[in-house]
Amino acid sequence: MDWKNLPSSGNIEDRRGAGGGVPGGGVAVGGVGAVIVALIALFFGVDPSAILGGGSGGGGQTQAQPQQSQSAQPGQPADASRQFVSKILGSTDQVWSSIFQAAGKQYTAPTLVLYSGSTQGRCGTANSAVGPFYCPLDSKVYLDTSFFTQMERQLGGGGDFANAYVIAHEIGHHVQNELGIAEQADRQQQSARTEAQANQVSVRLELQADCFAGVWGNRSAQYTNISQTDIQQAIRTASAIGDDNLQKQGRGYAVPDSFTHGSAAQRIKWFSAGLKSGDPNQCDTFQGAYNSL
């Protein structure tokens, strides 16, 4: 993947080195295999309790104020991680602005917050155990890029396109927020009669974000020279973070009613659907119930 040909984004808040550590709050998981499973789960927004067993996560999110941004000064050289993130974000901005414009809609580009260790946002504390996530309250994606290194060293995964898929997936949640899909899904979850029904809404949201990531991959391919190896890396990543694979690794069996992100087969299916078509209207995981482009 030749990401250096992509346009850059200026919507980066670089808070790395700003401190903001939070005492306590760590996640302790027994066993080396369980630690690896939890690492994948947490960094991709999967509830580790659903994978490893035990009760639901405790504590609500705090409405903390963001820390002071420590962005690089104009003209100051950026490190490779920031350059990569800026290029992927710039490309997603370009792709989705074009798609929205063609549909007669206005796309508001999100901000991506780079941090190290921990930082604060409208959705609470972001830290290396929480991993990449999108906060709809401030329209920001939070990312500790050490995740990419850990994924490569500890899991044997990674690769530029797989890393870009992670970012594009989170931008997919921003697209859902822009279209009002996230709000409609939240209302449906609130009215769900059972936890399993609420989980199904979550699965549909996550699979659609996977598909939107695939749409970006398709639309950006002419600039990035994406190879079959790149695609296979992303597909392996999507498979590895399927709820069924994570649960089987963590506790030996899978409980479909507890899935929140979808099975490996589902994640591959929807990412591939977006990648092959380049059409966000092929990403209707809600079967016409919600807004579309």
C-alpha cells in the first residue's frame, strides 16, 4: 500500500507527551493467551468481559474536558505515525466528502486525536487498554498508535492496509453519526427488551462500519496501489477480531447472543462488500430501516 500518495489532513490533535495518566483503571486478565485475546478485543472496542467471561463492565463514562492539545507547530516535521494517520484521515475525508456531495449532503470532517498513555474526551478516558474508538459527542476518533506496534509484535498482524482499515472503521462510525444512523440505533438499543436484542443492534452498527471501511478502500485504491497481499492482511484482521474467534480463544466456545461486533464471517462479508462495490448503499446492514446515501 502506497499511502504517501494520499492527501493529508490537518484535523489532527497530537496530544502525545501531554501526560494525563489516570491512576488505576487497568485491566487484569489471567494467562498469556487471555492477555492476547483481551489485547485484540480492547483495541478494537470489544467488551473483554463478553469474550473472557465474567460480569459486564462497571462504571459509567465521565464527561471530562479534553486536555490541552500539543500539536506540532507549522513547518515542524512529523514522525512516521503522524504522517500515516494524517494521510489515511485525509483520504477518508476526500472519499466521504465526495460521496456526500454526490448525494446532495454536506460532510463534516472529524478530528483524530493522537495520544500516548491516556487522555480525556467527551466520552470519558481514552487509554491504551481502551484502544481506537469514535466519540459521537465531540466527533473525534481517539488513537494511541502504539496499538499498531503491539498488534504486529504480539499478534503477528499488522500491515499498512490493515492499520488503515482500523482507522477507516472508526471513520465509518463518524459517517453513521453524520447520517443519523447512530442516533436511531441508540434509540433502538434503549427500547430493546433483552440484552441480546440490544447486542444485535450493536452488531449491525459495527458491520456497517466495516463495510464503510471497505468503501473507502475501494475509492482510494487508485491512489494507494492496494495489492492482494494488502487485502488479505485486512481480511485476516477482520477475521481475527470476529466475536466468535475471540470468544473461542478466550473461553473455548462462542455465545452468539453476546456478540457485539459480529462473527469473523460476517465481518469479512461486509468489509468485502464495501471493498468490491465502493458503494455505501451496499452497506445496509439494517435492511432499509435507517437513513442511507
